[in-house]
Amino acid sequence: MASMPRGEPRSVPDPDRAAYEAMVHRQKRINQQQELGRAARDHSGQRPAEVALGAVRNGYKRFVAKDASGNPLYPIGHPGLAESVVPIVGAGHEALADFQEGHPILGAANLGLAGVEATGLGTVASDVTKVGLRLGRSQTWDALRKVYGKEGLLEKFQHGHHIVHREDFPSWVPDRVVNNWLNIKPMANETVKGVEHTGPQVHRRMHGPAKVNGQMLPEFSFLQKAKYGTKPSTRVLIAAPIETAGRVGFHAATPDRRKK
């Protein structure tokens, strides 16, 4: 009788392999269906609001859970450098981490900062989109001045001050940026150091000396230009890089500030 040489591999056909794989596949499907049924039974009879409330309650329990040393059992951690400079997100994450670690004052400060950032971004977005993109239409000052008048943003003959002048922009910056409402401050009547100014007089003093009530007054100082020649969205844009630099510096200088 012929025999196979010892020590050499040989293939043995498995006639039950296909049946076995089919059985495993069927069992996986049964397990998945059982899991879905169990989840459905867990929430059967509950209204969506009750399910959502339960999820919030469980999330809060995890958030406040502490270990034997008083440290968070499920720490969310503090934002990294990149996340920390993202408006709203960075401050919001920082606030949650502060509250979880038992620093309510820092948490309240960061929560307030997130609110300020949200309000500021809303102000900027509102100014940018005030009259839409006007694609394919003229973006010159004369054209947009008429649009701002029709939209009620500027009254007839009211001066509109360019917060950043055309000559201060690089030549490649388009008119749609220079003349966008974000960069325009309506000139209103103001009382400056006890002297009544009309809107045009305020505008003239933004650029040089002007005659007001019979007397020649000098060009506004830097602080006066900031007060009378800017608006809330401008101050948000000025504050944003300063705040970002402060966050980067604070993050780099105090990496272990929350360790107990």
C-alpha cells in the first residue's frame, strides 16, 4: 500500500467548512437582532424627551463622578494648543474641564469668554453679510453707497467712514472687501469734549483738521479715532489676535496649571 512521506504537509479537504461558515454568519445575525431587540425593550414605552433626559442624566453622572482621590473618574481633559485658540470651542472646552476639576471661578470666566466670542462672531458675520455677496455686480464705493442707502444703513447725505482706508489695503485686495459694511462706520452727530459735531465734521476730523462751530479743531487723536471711527465688529477683529496670542502664551507657560 502506498503511503505519504513522513514530515511533509498535506491538504485535507473539509467538507463541513461551508456549512460551518454559514452557521457562524447566521449566529452573528441572531446576536445583532437580539441586541436591537434588547435596546428597543429598554426604551419601550418611553417618550423621546424621556430618553433624551435619561441620556443627559447619565452624562452628568459621568461628568461629576470622582475617584477615591477626588479626581474626575472620566476626565474630559483640557484643550490642546490648536483647539484652545478656536473661538467658542476652546473657551467652552476649557470651561467644562475647569468645572469638572473643581475650579468654578476659572470655569465661569472661560464660559463668559465663550459667550463673548459667540456674540462677537455673530456681530462680525452680521456686518459681512449685511447686503449679501452681490456677485457679478459693481463693488465700487459709489455703487455700494447707493445700496447701503436703499437698505437703510446710511441715511441720505450721511457720511460712511472707511475704518481701514483704501490706501492702507494692499493693491490686490478687491473692492468687495474694502467697501464691505464690515469696514464702514456711519458718521453720526457727536459731542467731543463739550463741542457739538455734525456727522460730516466728525468724518473730516478723522482725516485732518476741521472747522467746527467757527473754530479750527485738530485731527482726532488715535483714541478718538478708535472711539468715533470704529464699531463693535471692528473691536472684535482687533481683540481676536490679541486674545489668541494671550491664549497661546498662557497655554505654553502653564501646562500643568490644573494638577493637584
